[in-house]
Amino acid sequence: MAYQTFQQEYMQIPVVTRTYTSACVVTTLAVQLELITPFQLYFNPELIFQRYQFWRLVTNFMFFGTIGFNFFFNMIFTYRYCRMLEEGSFRGRTADFVFMFIFGGAIMTVIALFVNLVFLGQAFTIMLVYIWSRRNPLIRMNFFGLLTFKAPYLPWVLFGFSLMLGNSVMVDLIGIAVGHVYYFLEDVFPEQPGGFRILRTPGILKAIFDAPPEDPNYQPLPEEDRPGGFNWGEGQRVGAAAEQEE
């Protein structure tokens, strides 16, 4: 029964959030169990382009360090804000959400070539937080019961928290910068006089991730005329919108 409940709850997580967070957890467990090492995961341009270890372009976003406070802190924020984005402003737009992942990851990878960063998962989390915070500017946040502020300040609160812990703030700044680039190109510039949408999701992603639109001229058969005699009932959408306190 407990397993079935867990499975049901797990499958209710939106697909992109479920896939990414699961990959992060599995990668960390594999390192913890010494099945693989961080040296097989980190971003290294020489190994990628000269030895064709292309998996490093992806795996460096999946490792947040060994299991400990830093790992759990990052995974909570990654899961929470990835899910709220997918169930909120990207609801019904899975292809656009995947394209945001690709765009953000590509920009961070280019930046990593010049700043000598080997793991970009934390920067990616900050990017998710930044985009969510700019799209929900009126929501009031509470940080560990110590600070109360509106959502747009959240990335900077996390930046200050990293500074207090003595972590590298470069990672946070990259996440904020890339998040702002996406937010500006997607939400701000198209609304300006003479503006237009620069970021367009490739058709191949829409074909893979988005359900085909329903034909408005389609007329289903009356219930009594349908073959087979089975009434399966109405389907229900998986996943509920995350609740936020105003």
C-alpha cells in the first residue's frame, strides 16, 4: 500500500520536473555508492570535444555534491520551483519548458568555458528560482522564518545566504544572469513597442512533448453509437497547480 501511494504521488509530479530531479537523485546516489565518481561527471571541454565524452554536457547539471545539507537544500529548491514553473506559467507548454532548459543550459555551458566552473546544477537551480520569482512578483515569501519579502527578492536572498555560508557566489550570479536573459527575451522584450518574440521553441520539441491540438470540427459519435460498449469515464489531468500564499 505504501509503495502504491508513493508511486501514485511520484507519477503526479509533472514529467520534466520528475525526470530532472530523479536524474539528480540517482546520480548523487550512484556517487555515494561509489558506482561512479564525480570525475566522470564534471564539465571538461577537453574531454568533451577531444575525447567525445559528450555526456558531461548534461551530467554536470545533475550533481550537487555528496549527500548532505548542500544537496538537500539544492534539491528542495530545484524540485519546488521547477514544479511550480511547470504547473504554472508553463502549464500545457512542456516543449517550451524543455526549450527553456536547453537555452539556459547552453548559455551556462558557454559561460563555464571562461570562468572555470565544473558543476552547474546550483546555477541552474538559481535560474529556475529567478524566472519563477519574476513571473510571480506579488507573492510574499518567508525565508526560514527570519525574513519576509516579495518573490523577486528571493534569488538575492539566496545569493546572500551563499555568501554567509562561504560558498562561491559566482554560481549564483551566473544563475541570476542567465535567468534574467531568458526572462527579458521571453517576457519583457516582446511587450515593448516594436518588440517581438526572439525565443521560439523548435517544432521538433513541440512534436515530441506537446499533445496535438484537437480538431475543432471533430464531432464524436453519440454514446449509444460508439462501438465496444465500454464506458471508460472522463480522464483527469495529472498534477495540481502549486498553491501559493499571497
